[in-house]
Amino acid sequence: MSDVFKGKKVLITGASKGLGKAAALAFERKGAKLALAARSGEKLDALAASFSEPDKHLVFGIDLLEPVNLDQLAEDVLNQWGGVDVILHCVGGSLGINDSLPDWSNFAKSLKGNIGVAAEINRHFVPGMKEQNSGNIIHVGSVVGIQTGGSVPYSTAKAALSGYVRSLGRDLADHGIVVSGIVPGAFYGDDNAMFRYEFYKPDEYKEFVKSLPKQRMPHVDEYIPMLLLLANPASLIMSGSLVSMDGSQGYAYYNYSE
């Protein structure tokens, strides 16, 4: 697998922190060309500057919740690269919407942030993948989409994402496109939810870690080997699959909301 990503074009959303950042570093080490998108352009610029060949990558410091930005992202990448080989969707989260009965505007925002953005990006790039009869699209879900435990809108959005991955994976499998996802529980990464939880509520964080299997918080780097496997063009058998990677956390996650 050492050379399989050399020169491949990889688009990563939510790339400025957490799993998106860790994945960007991993794919760059494998020789891939990266298109990185996230709200923090400053963090993306710093990340790209740390790469061995910064100029071969594309950086988009944009709010992906804005439709015009999604369209511009797709237009720029397609104009400069003609298409992509791999899409990794790390964008999402509770977006600060934790009410059990949010108004539709906020409910729709949660759905948009956790599934709508990814679906719209896929809509732009899948036609090119069909033409080349290959491509890998990976979505990052959450254990709360299977067992609940997060806020109502967040759990609902992640459950919808699971259905999207399975159904789209089935529909695109005949085109050589592998659509898959991982279903993590809580994990620790640069400036992600658990990072902030520890920073703002250290005592609560310690108690939460004690509730996890083996009293251990997984680290973001533990997910990278699976992401590289799912991004491999030889992973056709994984089309439509959701890989559980919650470290047996199960309902330990129930008492925490992002």
C-alpha cells in the first residue's frame, strides 16, 4: 500500500483539526495531492506549510454550510485537477444545537452540517468518478447515530448519514466507486470535541474517560490505518460498509454530548 496514493488527488473536508488534520498528514506522507477544506483558513495554511511540497496542494478556508462556497470549491478543484480520486468527509458535529426540540432552522442546520454538505460535494464529484470507473468516498459517522446518546438533531443526522452511506454505496458499486464510512465513538485529536472537553471541563473529562472500556480514550491516529484501507481502490468489498470503531464504548458515550 506504500505507493498506492502517490499522486492521487484527495479531497478532505473538516481538515483543519481532529481526524481531518490527522488524515491529511497521513495522505501527504503517502505522496497524495490534497485539497483541504475547513472554516479556519489560517489553520489550513499552517498545515499545508508543514508539508514537504506545500505548493502542490489546494487550501480552501471556507464555511461549507454556505451553498455558494460548496459550488466554488467544486468548480475550483474541477478546473485545476479535473476531478478527485478520494473524498474523505470529516465535517460535522453538534454545531452547538443541543435542544431536544429545536426549531426547524436549527434542525435543518444539523442535518446540513452532518450529511447535506457531504451529499452536495459528492454530487459534484461522482460524475467524474463514474467516467474514470473508480473512486473512494469515506464518511465519518458516529456511534450516536446507531444507539443515540448525543443531542436529538445530532443523533438523527448521524443516523441519516448511515443510511446514506449504505444506499449510495449500493448504487455506485457497479461504477467502481467505493462509498463507505467509519462509526467512531469518542476519541482525542487536535482541537476536536474531546480536546475541548478536557480543556474546558477537565474533571468531567477524567470521569468520562473512567467510564470507557479499559478507562482509555482512543487517539485520532488509531483511525488512520482503517481510513487508508477504505481509500484504497482495491477495497471494492467495502462498498456500502460502515465500520464500527467505537472501541466497545457502547452506551458509555450516552452521558456525553458534543
